[in-house]
Amino acid sequence: MGEGVVASLAPGDILVLPHSATSYRLRPRHDDTASQAVAAKTISATFQFENAEAASSLLTLLPRMIHIAARHDSAALLIGDVAKFLLFEIEAPEPGSSLMISRVIDILVIRCIRTWARSMGGASGWVGGLGDDRVGRALACLHRDADRNWTVAELARIAGMSRSSFASRFVALVGEPPLRYLHNWRLAAAFELLHRSSVQVKDVARSVGYDSEAAFSRAYKSKFGHPPSQMREG
């Protein structure tokens, strides 16, 4: 595959290439048990972030290739079922199929990353957090309701841990305290919203949990080097 990335795939395997590649190539494998190529059916899809800058800190933690082998990981069976649904929507399109396909691809990618994260005992960042059941529950809530004024105590209750134990474990796995992570996640969400919509800055600020547009603008400029209003001036 592209740039030296090689994977030996078997029926039911899932392969995710998180980073840009110029090209990739599929070819049959010949070994002692197979004297000729066997016809294979594959499903390919792409997943793109609308802005690379906001997602860059997340994507850099991912490997060049995520390979989930069906014979070693039962999660591949679940992912395979989702992929079959994707194929159904492609082969028999109905009104709304394009939206369904987009959402199914989202589910596939997230599930693949989550499965990989659980196999990475020493991973850091959000990957390390997703690989832990308790911290993962808290992360899911942060991502789902980023505009909420979370406290560490509330997140600890969701994780089923004491406040101090949760805070320590979150830092150990994710690499930063819970509320700092929330702060950075909000700004990443704001960056994306400003790039893909015409929503006013004050409404973006409110949607990601800032009561003050001025406070939001200061935080945004500190993170990205320019005020959010610059996105509306261009």
C-alpha cells in the first residue's frame, strides 16, 4: 500500500487509513495454500474533516493504518454488519440515502477508532481516554454536550469515580485536565462551525458554551492566532 504501509487482509477484516496517501493498491496474496487469485469484494469509503487545523491535534495520534482482523477481534463482526448496511444503501438508493451513507461512514470510522483505542494500553490524548470505559463515558458526555458548564465532580460521577481519582486518571490517559480538554474541544468545534457555516460569531460562541462573545474571541485568538470575526470579514 502507499508509502510502505502493508496489510495482509482476510475476509471480514476492516482497514482504516487515517492519513492522506497518494495511492494504494490491492493485490492477491499467494501462499502455500492458494495457487490462484480469489475474487474479492471490497467496500471503500472516504471520511474527511471540513477543516484540518481543528482536527490536527486529534489526527496526529492515529497510526498510519488501523487494521481490525475479524479472526482476532469480535468488534470486526459488528463493524462488518454496519458495512453491509452501507452497501445496501449504495446498491438500492432511496430518498435520503446520501445522508444515510454519510452517517453510516461516520459510525464506521468512530467504531474502528474506538476498537483500536482499546487495544492501545499506553495511548495518550483522546485516544487513551476512549480506550478506558470510565473515562470514555465522561469524554462521550463532554463531546455530546460541549456547551454545558461541566464540573470535574459531575464528570467523576458519570465515570463512577471519586473526583480526585477521576481527575488523576483523566490526566494520565488524555494528557491534560478535564476542563482544559473541554476548553480545547469547544474551540475546535467553534473553528469548524465558523468554517462551514455563516452563523454569527456571537451565536457560535453561545453554541459552544461561552456566555460572553468577548471571552470567546480572546480564547479563540489565543488558540488559533486570529479572532473569529476574521472568518466573517473574508
